[in-house]
Amino acid sequence: MVDALVALAIAALTLTLLTSASWGLKMASERRAALDITAPTDWLLARRTLMSWASDVSNKGPRATGAAMIGTATTLRMIVRDRGATLPYVGEFRVQGTGDTGYTLTAARHDGLRDARIAADNPRRTTLLTSDEPIRFVYLFPQSDGTGSIWRYETGDGQALPTAIAIEAGNRRQVTVPIYTTISQTCLSALGPGALERERCAVR
């Protein structure tokens, strides 16, 4: 009788473990399938948001570059002069790792701030996308010797704006957005392509 009860207990425990493992695999599979379905739309939203905010960035001279944009591999903040907003604000992208869903990319709006080096305590935050792979920001800068350009994972000493910003997922570059570093983006928004020929629109 005791042997039979022990055997039944072991069988029940084994069945429980197998069921839990199967359920966990099923949930992981469903989550991956959901990510595959929504990923293109999520990346498009991330690209549009980054392009919209970055198109308004202007350093207004080399000394103001650090206040206009500052970025690392996981955080990017910039002054946004959105024509739909009354006043400029700090727009922030942030990558965070989570135990269950991998990595998330969020966008936040820090109202009332005019310096990208500062963040508010409770900004309005929206999740743009979720990925199983690590997400990183990378910035394109001209080489100091003028021989080309180099991608870096931070904006550095704040002496110049990058010429482009990209978002990587794993080892793939998913989004790339150009930054116009020789003209005021506010001037470009106001005057259109004609700003490219206006000396007063130059930032350095």
C-alpha cells in the first residue's frame, strides 16, 4: 500500500512538472508570435517618433549642443520644438530590460524643461515597442581626421550633434534617422528647403 501511494505521488509530481513546463513553453511561444505580428508596426511607430523629435533638434551653436541633445546606448534626450506644442520640452527615449518581456523602448515627454541634460521626476511615458533582443541607440559622427564617419554608442563631449541616429535590436540596425547638423532645424521647419541657402539659418 505504501509503495503504491509513493508511486502515485511520484507520478502526480512528474505530471505537474511536465504540465508546468508545457504551459511555460506555450506562453513563451504565444508571446514570440505576438511580437512577430506587432513588431513591424511598433518599429514604424518608433521610427516616426524619433524622426519627428529629431527633425526639430538644433544646437544653435557648438556651445549649446549638450543642452540640445545627449545620448547613450540606452537613453536619448533632446529639446523638441514641436509646432503643436506651445513651448519646447525635453523628449526622451529610454531602453529598459525586463525579466519577462525582454527589452522595452519608451518615449517620454518632460514638460517645462529646456535642457536635455535634465529629466523630470514624473514625465508622461509611452511604451513604443518590446523586443526579445537588446535594444541600443547608436550615433554617427564624422571622423576627426575627415576621412569618414564612425558609429558610437554615446554622443560624447557635446561639441557637435551626430549626423544620424540609429536604433539597433540585437546585431541589426532597425531604424536610422538623419540629423541636419549645419542648419537650425527650427529655421528649416519655418522656411522649408530654402533654409539650406540662408546664412542666418547656419548653426556654426
